[in-house]
Amino acid sequence: MVDKLELTEKMSASGKVKKVVIFLHGYGADGADLISLSDPLSKQLPDCFFSAPNAPRKCGASPFGFEWFPIPEIDGSTVPSMMEALAKSEKLLKELIQNYIEKFTLNSEDIALVGFSQGTMISLNIGLRSKNILGGVVGFSGRLLMPDVLKSEKKSKYPPVLLVHGDADDVVPISFLQEATKSLEDLGISFSTHISKNVGHGIAPDGLEKCSTFLQKVLA
């Protein structure tokens, strides 16, 4: 576990920073895995700064990648260790968000999280539970963790959410999308979904286009 996240960053196309998008990678990957998404997105978001941190832990199931938290059924870890790692990762990410707010003189609403798989899980956890309301959360191929806790901590305001999932995903089944939408609906959270046809555990062009449209709207 590190005390500071290692970052891959990309300056805005305009050279001015009015918004920030933070990409959160999946289990066993790293920040470089998602920073390339900034290339098409920057054309529609010219004043947006992009950041893709590495998760703070070496992945227990991969010799090269990183993890936001261990997964007991994959790496043999315990649930308490998973929860402890999740809390530490969230703390580091919240510090990163605050750093960008101060560095670029922004508000929390100027920040959006875009997660993939495990990165979606922690993005939703932070975005829906933080006191400071973010501009929006995009989740590809993930799931909503601990929906009962979210319900018990119901707030009056949440960031808008976009969930994108491939209907042929055999790693994180699309049923998790359906479960998440039920919870978001019950809490009155503004959300939209998109299903990429014949797509497995990945990000397809149509999903990325939906992400771009969503971010243009919530970061306007």
C-alpha cells in the first residue's frame, strides 16, 4: 500500500483546466490502461484535464497490475482485509480529488469519475457516498457495492450516473447492472444505462460515445 497514488496525466487540449476526469482502472490493470480514452474525449471536452492513477496495491492475482482492494474469491484474502483496503484506496482517491480542486481552483462538481470493472465499484462507492457532490460518475462493466449501506445512508443529493455494460460480459455479468439500477432507482438517483450488444468485459465504441455525451452534459 502506498501513501500517494502514482499518476498518468494528460493536459487539456485547450491548455485551460476547467474540468477534471479521473479514470479508475480494473482489477489487475493500471492507469495507463485507460488514459488512452482521453484522446477521443478531449475532442469534446477541450478544457478537461485527465488523470489515471494506479491503484495503491499490487494485484494479488497478477504479477504486473494493481488492485483497489483484494477479492477474496479470487486471491484468497479475507473480507475484513478487503474492506480495509477499500477504505484506504477511497481515502487516497478523495485526497487526489481535493488536490485537483485546489490545484485548478475548481468545485467538486467539476470532477467526474470514469471507472472500469473494479474501478467502477470504487467510483460508485466514492461518488454516491461522499459529502461533496461530484459532477458525475460513469461505470463500465462493474457493480454497486453494499447497496444496503447506501440505502441506510440516504442523502438528499447525488451526482448523476451512467452505467454501461456489455451483454456478453462473462467476468462481471450484466445482472449486476440490473441490480444496481434497482438500487439507484429506489434512492431517486438520476441515472442512465447503456447496453453494448455482443460485447464482453470491455469498452466498446458505442459505450464510449455514450460516456462522451454524458460527460459533456454533466460537466457543461
